[in-house]
Amino acid sequence: MTEEDILEMREILEEINRRYAGDPRLAELRTGEIFPTHTVPVLATARDGGTQPGIMRWGFPRPQGSGVVINARSETVMEKRMFRSAFFTRRCVIPSTGFYEWKHEPGRKQKDKMLLRLPEQPMLYMAGLYGFFPDARDPDGGGHTGFVILTTQANESVAPIHDRMPLVLSADELEPWLYTRSAAEALVSSPCGHLLSAVPA
């Protein structure tokens, strides 16, 4: 089953196709397995107060100008200069059906690629932050919108594979994360309680 086969993801992609019709950025949109600097679907607050899908590029440019920062640690996000303002005013949600991680067994050189998902649920939402970044390569002085994914200490379901995990949100946590600062602060200050299942990818 592909992401496009899942109704909720298909609805997000259809809305993006409608909103960005004729926009050259739409040609850069990726689904499925994504990598840093890919342009992907993201949910953020709209001007009318609702939540709307958009497209953003994965990664904040590094201040030194080399590469991108793709994650922000939940434990320090309110303190770090790179993320503090975004945390308070520009939170977003990255919709997905799961994510990949590499599992390393002691005594083995080879790592196993694992797909982590929420059991019995087609969608997995990750908390994120976004910002707008000028692009010196753009002759019109434009730029792009980039995002980072919040990570937190791995819970018992992920710890055997990796010591960190995305800050996973349930469907009923999306609006509090996006709209309520106190709720967002509580989410980054608490362990992630959503237990995931892992299967070889």
C-alpha cells in the first residue's frame, strides 16, 4: 500500500495539488521515503485560523552555509536560538504513514532497516517547526520555507532500535500542538507515550 492509497494522505495531496496548481514547486513534491532537502507535504495554520496542507523543504540551512539541520531536540527547543522563535510562533505537523530507522545488532556489521508505524493506524504525525529562508541563488530575491522535525528520547517501543525518535502526535493532539502554546510546551516536556511497531523494511 502506498501513501496515496491511504484516504487521509490522499486528501492532503489532492488539496496541495489544488492550492499549488501551476506553481513550479509542485514538481519538487516527494512522497514515500523522504530525505533531507526534499519538498514534502506539511500541515500548518492558515490565515483564516484553520489548518491547511502546504509544501515545505526538509531542513533549516546551517548558519555557516553548509548543509541543513533536520531535527530539533524537544528538550532544548525553547532555548536554542535557531528554534526558539519558530517554536513559539511557527509550529507545524508532518503527516506520514511511518518512518525508517536503522537497527544495529551487537556483533554484526550490517544494520537492518526498520519501518516504524503506529499499530492499527494508517497515519503517523510528527511535530515540527518551520521558517522562511532567503535563497541567494534566486534572482528575484525569493526563498523557501523549511521545516525541522522535533525528536525526543526514545520510548520503550523504539529504544531497542535507536535512542531518539520523532515527537509523534495523535490526531487529537494536532490542534493543541498547532494552536496552543501551553499544550505545545507540555508535549515537548513529556515523554512520547505513543508506542510504535517495527518491521523490517
